[in-house]
Amino acid sequence: MLPLLRIGPLSVRTPELLLLAGLWLGLEAASRLGRERGLDPDRVFALGFNAALAGLLGSRLGFVLLHLPAYSAITPLTRALLSIVTPLPGTENAAAGLVVGLVAGAYFARRWHMPVLDLLDSYALGGLVLLAFGMLANLASGDYYGVATVLPWGIPLWGASRHPLQAYVLLAAVGLLALAWRRRVVLAEPGLTTRLILIGVGLMLLVFESLRADSPVFAGGLRFWQIAGLAGTVLALAWFAWRAPLTEPDAR
Amino acid sequence: MIPRLRTQWLALLVVMLVVGLAWISATRVSATDINPTGRPPQPVAGHPAPDFQLVSLDGETRSLAEFRGRTVILNFWATWCGPCRVEIPALEATWQGYGGEVVIIGVNIREDAATVSRYVDELGVSYPVLLDTDGTVGRLYNVQAFPTTYIISPDGVVIEPYTGMLSEPLLRTRLADLGASPVEGVE
């Protein structure tokens, strides 16, 4: 674990730094694939960056709106407004951020006349880079930790030898990324890369989440991210089915 | 073999759905693990907060366990820490505003009682301040930067650890989530 990076008198939160690096490198990867697909790489980067920024602002706005009574109780008004804009961790609403980020992304894609499927493929690839860095951030913070294990590669964390779950997902994400990048010519059909990455990440979530000790759960113990992973996989398979022919071409 | 026809993809989808749901059901978190108090004490969300005993500024020995039944905001700080000074009014307002339903415990790390006492008087801090003179409790709670704060539920479970300055809205929303509400007329 390395939650804080100390440079002289300055302390930097390592997980957030890694996430920023992941966002930047992810957008770089998306831009590169976008360029190969004939998209303007600067616009691919800018669209992703704008959507991420809008998502960040949306997550704070969503949190404030959901907890408006708490904010409106603060006096004077200037102090309340300062509380809204101060960058503090824990005052975000992920769902609101996701919705605002997607809406902003769709707006810029429409405004700049970007082909949606090629754009999705580019961001799916970039998303794997972000996922890999997200796991490095979790290694640094000690979050997303595995259940206790007696296996020799267990890592000591929170008082037990645990599955290095962050490393499992990191390796799987890097493997999937390498595969998608190496086979990018074969996977040139717009939308194909997105479908395959959806299936890959969905299966990763289904398998690895079962080894997670701090899973968000609901409805009597169901793991949220396993449900999300299955939904992603099923969605991608439905997409494949929709694109597939009803009969063999020879049979017509 | 990669499916080609729509029916083959749909068959794969159904198989995936059935296997996936079975797997999710088989690997669901058991009832005993959902109960966070079944986990070992760790300064991590979902784990019971590690207990400790420290001497307060008043010279009394206090333990975390004695505050069980009330929401506890455990705040690690030092007099030389700027952000700690900035967040103290929000902590004091919370201490005053929740009428005992919420307990603020300030744990000063590695400073002498006289220095801490002068500082506390200057800022008008009225919530309990404990002295962790050798940093033992700070290490127990993995304090790596100031301020570090733990919100602990009435049943003694860590709800959320925070490194960095807290804000009043954040405190209020988290306390509201725990069912604590400010006493009318005090806000």
C-alpha cells in the first residue's frame, strides 16, 4: 500500500494520481485507435476529456442536489457555496456523474459528427487502460481487496494474507488490452471491439468479484458488480445476435 | 467455435444467462459475512473499529468502546496541521448540533498536554480531546496524514475513513445516512 506519496513537505494522494494517469493514457490509447479508424485523434481525446470533466462536475452536482437540505442549512450563503465547490473526496454521486458524462459525450459526438461505433471501440480500448490504472490505484489505497487465502501468492493486507485481487484484474485487463490491440485489424468492424471488451470485462467481473472481500452487496448478499458484469456480457451477446444472419448465406 | 447464426448467438446468450445467474447465486456473500461485526477489527470501512484507551485532556482514561450506541467521529489531528484547524469549527458545530447523539473524539498525536490545551482553549473546542502521546493509536488506525477521520456507526463499525479536511455538508449527509438528525434550534 502507498496511499500517500511524500515529496519533501508535499503529500500527494497516490490513488488519485494513478487514476489521473490512467485517464490520460486511456484517452491517448483511444486517440490512437481512433486515428487508425479515420477519426480526428484530437477530438477523440477532447471528447473523452470533456465527458470525464462533465461527469466529475455532474457527480458533485448530483450529490449536492441529493443532499440539498444539508447544504442549505449552512450559513452564510458564501460558506455554503464554498462547500459546494471545494474539492473533497466522498461528496460525489457516481450515478449522476455517469449520466452527465454520457450526455456530455453524446452531445460532443453529435456536434462533431463522430461515428458512434468507432468512437465506442476507441473508448472501450482506452477504458481497459483506465481499468488497469484503477487497479494500481486500488493496490496503492488497499481498496478492492480479496478474501483471505492460504495460497503462496497471497499478500498481507488488513491483518490477513489475501488474494491479490487488484493484481488479478490488472493482469486480466492488460491481457485483454494486448489482445484487442494486436488484433485491431481483424476487429476493424465498427462495434466489434466494444462487444468483445464488454464480454471480457463482464466475465472478469463475474469471476473475480467472487474473490472480493469488500463487494458492494444488495438483496441479501448479491454482489452488485457481478450483476453488472453479467448484464454487460448479455448485452454484448444480444448485440452479436442482432448483427448475425438468420440463416447461412448458402442456404438462401 | 464461434457462433454464426442469430439462433446460435441467442442460445449462447441463454446459456450465459443461466450459468451467470447460477454462479452469482453460488458466490453470493453469506449472511454471516454481510454482518460487518463478523469481521476482524480494522480501520477499514465495514470492519469493527479497533478499540483503544487514551487519557483525555481532563486526565480521565477513555476508551472507544464506552461510546458504543452513538455515532462516533474519530478525528486524528495535530496543532501544527493547517487543514485540521480549518475543519475544527465544522466538528465543533456537529458536536453542538446533534445533542449527544453524535460524539466527536479528537485524538491529538505526539504532542504534550500543555500545547494541546492552549490550542483547544483558543479554538473553543468542547468535544473530548484524547492524547496519543506515543502515536500508538495513530499507528493502529493507519494515520498517514493529518487530518484523518473515521466515521463509526453506533454498533462500532467503521463507515468511512477520510484522509483530508472534512466539510460540514459531508458530515451532515453521512450522519443523516446513519439516522442521526440535528437537534432543532441548534443549527
